[in-house]
Amino acid sequence: MNVSEAIRGMRAVRHFTAQPVPEETIRTILNAGRRAQSSKNTQPWQFVAIRDKETLKQLSECGAFAQHLAGAAFAVALISPNPAGFDLGQATAFMQLQAWELGIGSCIASIYEPERAKSILGVPNDLHFTVALSFGYPDPAQQPPAPRPGGRKSLDEVVHWEKW
């Protein structure tokens, strides 16, 4: 799969099979996040890889739309010293694209109770934790039909050339 195919075909996956993801595959995904670009090459991220089912369940209760964490084979908590949204977004996208190439689905979970989530993982209080990613092999019985062509806004609807 090339990058264009991955971008066109990738979708949020919230339902996973019970099949575990091998550690080497998890490391490949984490390494993709580590290799992401960041402003001034600050690399303002730390990742917590979580495979323990009870911990995943507890984290799934820290956000209104984070339930998919409970069914994941593993999750990655994105931790930073400041609210580095853009840089964390880069790391997130790299991990998700790498996972998709390997046949692994993922979904972003917003953590609405960061203090509780930090307590669950032992993250120091002075760090930020507002996003986690769930990963696992997509459950084919739970996936919605493939999106129809044109499900996204057209290029002309979102691009302005030279000026607004």
C-alpha cells in the first residue's frame, strides 16, 4: 500500500477483534510516531503503550467518546510538556498511517478527565494528557460499509488559491 492509498482508504475503527498485536508490530507503530516531524524538532511527546485490559477499560471511562479504548488490543497515550496539539497530531497521524498499512485499525480518543487518566497511568501532574489512540485488528462484523466516493468535501470547497 502506498501513502495515497492509505490516506484514501484509512478510516476510524472503533471495534476490534480479540487478536493481540505482536510486540514488534506495536514497536513499528510507536517508532512511526517517534519519527514524526515537530516544530523546531522539539519532539514534545512521550508515549505510554497500554496492553492491560483493565487499564484500557479504566481509560475508556475518561472520555465521553473513548469507549473504543476498552476493546483495543493496545492503546497509546500521547503525553507532552505543553498542549502541543499540532506536534502531537503529527505523531498521531504517522502512527495511524503506519498501523493502517499493517492491517491495524485505530481511532482517536479525547480524554475529558485528564487528571483521572494521568492518575491511572502514573503520568506526572505537570504533563498534559488529553489524547489516546486505540489500535487493533478491525472486527469485520462491526465495521460500517465502506464510505461512498465523494464522502469528503471536494478540493474546491476547501482550497483557496493565493488569497481567500
